[in-house]
Amino acid sequence: MAKSTQQEAMEKAVKGNSLGRDAMRRLAANKAAIASIAVLGLVVLMVIVGPWLTPNNYYSQDYDAIWQAPTLAHGHIFGTDSVGRDLFVRTMVGGRISLMVGIVTAFVSLLIGVAYGATAGFIGGRIDGFMMRTVDILYALPFMFLVILMVVFFGQSLFLMFLAIGAVSWLDMARIVRGQTLTIKQQPYVEAARMAGASGTAIIVRHIVPNLLGLIVVYVTLTIPQVILFESFLSFLGLGVQEPMTSWGALINDGVGEMGRAPWLLVIPSIFLAVTLFCFNFIGDGLRDALDPNDR
Amino acid sequence: MLLDVQNLKIDFETHAGRVDAVHDLSFSIDRGEAVGIVGESGSGKSQSVLALMGLLAGNARVSGSAKLASAQAGEPSIELVGAKPRVLRRVRGARIAMIFQDPMTALNPHLKISTQMIELLRTHRGMGRREAMKAAIEMMEAVRIPEAARRIKYYPHQFSGGMRQRVMIAMALSCEPELLIADEPTTALDVTVQDEILDVIAELRERTNTALLLITHDLGVVAGQCSRALVMRAGDLVEHGSIDKVFNAPEAEYTRDLLAAIPRLEG
């Protein structure tokens, strides 16, 4: 009998062995994070499906309903703007752009930043010096100038915007990751792993990156809002998405100008942006806790 | 002879000039033998073993020779001083394993014990996941951790200090190394736990015929575990002989001082 339970425990141990599965279980216990995932899922679903559910589209104008407050009567449930475009569709279409920019560029900055920072920190010495000075030089380039140049040379496109934002946002990540790697590298368990014959790659993948996860996750959740806001800034300058295409940032910018006459133009896109950013923050917080086995 | 160290010399290039850590250290260990290195902190005992493993800081210079006998008879022995990283990686963990002083920090806090042990077994012994898990649990039982099959899924912080040191021993011995280097294995532990840990090491060594290089400043531990002892002071080997000789008829003044200063457990 005792042997069979032991056998069972062993089977279980073989199966549930990954950090991921364990973290998932802990995340599921975090109510704020689960609620945020649900809400964010709803927002994403709305943004994807929403435009197909209404007869309006984001660019055509309804001259009978200019500055229409939110109402069910005309089919403009979020109201219309100064040229009679339906705010509901525009918010959904803008959300696609904003979320895409946020997630894609945060992901790009994550991949490049972590790989670069962890490598520099782990190797150390002259290579570290060279890699980090390269980052310093990239930092020193005036970013707006760079983006304007890129737009002039390559023409305006969404892809270019991803590239431009991604090119900058990984720099911070690389610096933070490198600093943390230097600390982790000194830990006795890294020494112990070396002593046990682990290769450099194995140490980065098995020991350094898992210990960086909490930090990385928090930083990514900070990067996503930052990037979404950055996109709206670029759009405002005429370097990002262009009318009639829109994004949450662009909608809010427009809304600010007409705050007195048509407050819904500001309030509704702001609610969407704020709720999304809140969700990312709560999810990030939950993930950080879930990924840290010491914290229970 | 398993390990033969001849004229090992270590110095460090620092901003303040050259620091000699170890001058001219020679000793050897046979298979299954237990040798103690005794000395106060700073005497170069830890640096000597780190040099054998090729794990000294980048500014260290090592000369001399440290030959590890080949795994199979008839093959040439392996020179550890100045060996390529690839060669050393195959020796570390697999043929020479090490236990560290502080068990609280020598395990990765983000990985379960099972993950860390399985990784080791898969790297060095080419086991499959399932097979490695089985071997890991057996090893945990061998170091007398109760309910090993359940506890192997714990994270390091869920173990006490003594239990963690057992885990370290289980990990170190899981690949059946020929030489176990224990660097102050019991210094961070309670006296009662110390004894249990030393017992576990002794028992497993007997079973697998593993040689032991025990580094400590505690003469009592050496007396209990080793057949030969080396006494180091400020990078020099001042005394070298059987336990009986070192304890009862020490040649060096320093050894006599050590014996007088430290309360003896036996002898």
C-alpha cells in the first residue's frame, strides 16, 4: 500500500515538473489577476469582433448625427464625433491598433532586451563593456529625429512604427536585465551549477532567466502602457497611424480638444485605455507573485 | 592513485600587485580515501580546490599539475590545471563533485529540487526524465530524507538548513563521482545536525567507494572522518601525514598551536 502511494507521488512528480504549471496554479488563486484576465479577454474580444457587429464603419460619416451623444436611437451607442463618425466602431478599430502596438513591441523588446542583457551580464568583462556602450550610444541618439528620418526614407507604415518603438524600448530592458544578471551571477547556486558541470548556456537558461522572470514580467507590464501612450504621441505628431484610421491614443487626443462640447469622445476611449492598462498591471503583479516560489 | 597534485601554485593579479594564495602544494588521494585539509580562513584551502575544478576568478594564475586518473584503466590521466573548459565540464559534477559551505544559498530558489537533480542526472548520466526521477528519489532516500517521493517536489525554501545540506549531498553524489570535495560542509549547521550530515556522507562513501577531500577548520571533524590530514597556513603546506601522526606527533609548531587551541573530540 505504502509503495503504491509512493509510486503515485512519483508519477505526479514526473508530470507536474515545470515552473510554468506551478505558476499557473498559483496565478489561478489570485482573484485580481483572474478578474483582470477575464476583463482583458473581453476587451480583446470586443475589439476583434465589435466592428463586424455594427452596420457602421470607422471612416464613413453620418451627417444626420453629428456630435451625437451616446444613444441607442440612431445605432450610435457610443455617440459620434464632429464629422459624424461612429465612436463605437472607431474605439474598437483603434483598440486593435493600440493593443497590437503594445503587445507586439513589448514582446519584441522582451526578446531582444532579455537575450542581450543576460548575455552581456553573464559574459562580463570586455564583451559586456562593448555591448553596454552600444546601448548607451543608441540611447544617446535623438529618438524623434530617428523616427522622422525613418519615415522620410521608408514612407509611413504600421510596420515602421513597430520597428521604431521596438528599437527604443528594448534598451531599458537590456540595462535592467544586465544589472540583475550581474547580481544573480554572483549567487552561490550559480557557482554550484558550474561546479556540477553546467555549460554557460545551461546556466543562463536554467538559473539566470528563471530568477529574472519576476522582474521581466513587471517590466513588460510597465512597457505595454508606455508603448501604447508612445504610439499616441507619434500619431499626434503625424508619424503614427493616420486619419481616418485611429488608435486609442489618437482618439483621446481628439477627445481632449472637444471635451466641453462632446465629453464622451474623451471619456469612452479613455475608459477602454485605462481598463486595459489596469488589467495589464494586475496581471503583471499576479504573474510576478506566481513566478516567485518563495512568496506564498 | 585517483588525484595527484604536484607543486600547485596560485597567485592573483590585483590592482595592488600580485597576491600569492598558495605556494607549492603537493598531495594525493587514492580511490575511496578520505583526506582532510585543515587551516584557518585565508590559508588557501578553498582556492586550492577551486583551482582543481578550474573555477578560480579571472585574475588567477595557476601553475603546477593536478592529474586525475582516467575513468577506465589503460587510458592516460587527465591534467586539470589549464584544461579546456569542455574537458573540465565533463569532470565537474560527474567525476569530481562538490558540497558547499552554505546550503541556504547553494540551491536555485526558483527551481524545485526534482528539477535541479534531474537536470544533473540527465546531463552527466544521459538518463531519461523518468529514469532520472527514480534515481533522484532513491538518492533522496539514501540521504535519509523522509517521504522523499513527495518532498522532492519541494522548492529549496521549504527545507531546513540541515535538510538542504542533505539535498546538496544527494545532488553531489547522484552522479556517482569518484571524488567528493566538501568545503566546510557543516560549518553553517547546528552541532547535532553536523553529526548526522557527516554520518550520511560517511555511509554513502562506503557504499560507492567515493574518495573525500574534506576542507574544514574543525580538527574534530577531520579526526572523525579522514585517514590523512594536510595542515595549511598562509598558502603553505605545514604538515602532512596520517591522522594519528598529525594529532599525536605533530611536526610543525603551527599544528601544535592548532591542537592546543581547538577542543578535541577524540585522540
